[in-house]
Amino acid sequence: MSQDVYANVNRAAKIGERVEVEVEIYESADTVTNGQNTVTEQQETNTNKTTQSNVTGQDCHHTTGTRSCRLAAVFLGLLCVILLIVIILLWFKFTTDRDQLQTSNSNLAAERDQLQKERDGLLMNLSELFLLSGWKYFNSSFYYITTEKKSWSESRKDCRDKGTDLLIINSREEQEFFNKELGRTEAWIGLTDEVTEGDWKWVDGSKPTVKFWAEGEPNNYQNEDCAITSFQRTISDILTWADYPCHQSVSWICEKRVTGL
Ligand SMILES: [Ca+2]
Ligand SMILES: [Ca+2]
Ligand SMILES: [Ca+2]
């Protein structure tokens, strides 16, 4: 009897343990299941949030980009139109200015040609007047050789009264021209050393670049400060200058330089 009781008690105890184990297993399973459900729900929530967030972000991004693109296109279009207008205006101004300059240039060229014709006509008339009055022309100068005889200063005054001055010899050709024209007729030239003895200068203040002093001249013999050409006692065909006293009466030569003939 007592053994049966103990056996029943042991069996009951084992059943109790199995029940407790099953309960624990079910609880664990529920816990796991609940945990999985919780995780799943959380994942779904997160997924929904992410999806919503992505959708919202894509819409925002997509909408903003389209608006920006349209604004940029409009801006670029306006910029192109403005640049085109500026280019057209600049081209119009350039062509207008160019045409005006061409017209001005043509007018100036016509005025220049007209002035040259008038100048040539005046010079021809002037040369005719000079030649008719006994002047001679050689190498851009008119010359007047007098037959009168005066002192150097009076001779120069006569030339200046004519709007000219005493002759200045600038080249060998000019000297040779007068040697032929004058022969042995002595004549004053515009050369003097009155200011500083021995420092010969032309009437325009320049110093001689070519010199044709006769042999032994200038010698300042009797205080001679004025120069003649065609010195009678010369022994050379080209070297014919000599210094004479300025008060001596001699013929003279006036020179008028001209250009354009
Ligand atoms: Ca000259
Ligand atoms: Ca002298
Ligand atoms: Ca002399």
C-alpha cells in the first residue's frame, strides 16, 4: 500500500515536472514568436518609414530639379537673346563708324588733291613772275643776280626787301651753277665772320657744310669779314670764295628757296 502511494507520488511529480517544462517551452515559444512579431513589425515600420521617406525625398528632389532646370533654361535663353542684341548693336555701330570714316577719308583725299592742284597752280604763277622779273631757277631755288654794286649790308637789305636773303651755297652743284652764271663777275654771298673773327656763318646762322675758298683765302686782309664768290684772282674753276671788306661795293645774289616744283 505504501509503495503504491510512493509510486503515485513519484508519477505525479514527474507529470508535474513535464507540465512545468511544457509550460516553459510554450512560454519560450510565445516569447520567441512575440519577439519575432515585434521585430517583424518593427522592420515593417522601418520599411514603411524608409519607403515613405524615399518617396517623399524623390518627389521633393524631382520637383525641385525640374523647377531649377526650367529656371536655368529660361535664364540661358534670356542671356542668349541679350548677347545677340548686344552683338547686333555693336556690329551696327561698327559698320556705321566704318562707313563714316571711309567717307571722311574720301573727302580728305579729295580736299588734299584740290589743295595740291591749287598749290601747283600758285607755284607755276610764282615761278613765271620770278622768271619774268629776271630771276633764274635752279634746284628748288630762284636767284636774282644784280648788276648794281653795293656794300654787303645794303645788298642784304635789298634781298630782304624782296622777301629773300643773300645766297647760301649748299652744294657743289650750286657753286658750279654760279661759276657758270657769273663768269668773272664778283658777287656777295650770305657768308660773314663779323660776329667772331674766323667763325664763318651763313645768314641763317648755320655753318658752311661745303667750302670753296680760293687759294690763300680767307686771309682777313684789311679787316675782311664778308665773302664773295667768283673771286677774280682765283686760279681754280670751283674754289672761288674770298673775304672782302664789307663796305666795298660789289654785285650780289639773292636766293629764294621753294618746294614743290
Ligand atoms: Ca642755296
Ligand atoms: Ca674776317
Ligand atoms: Ca681776303
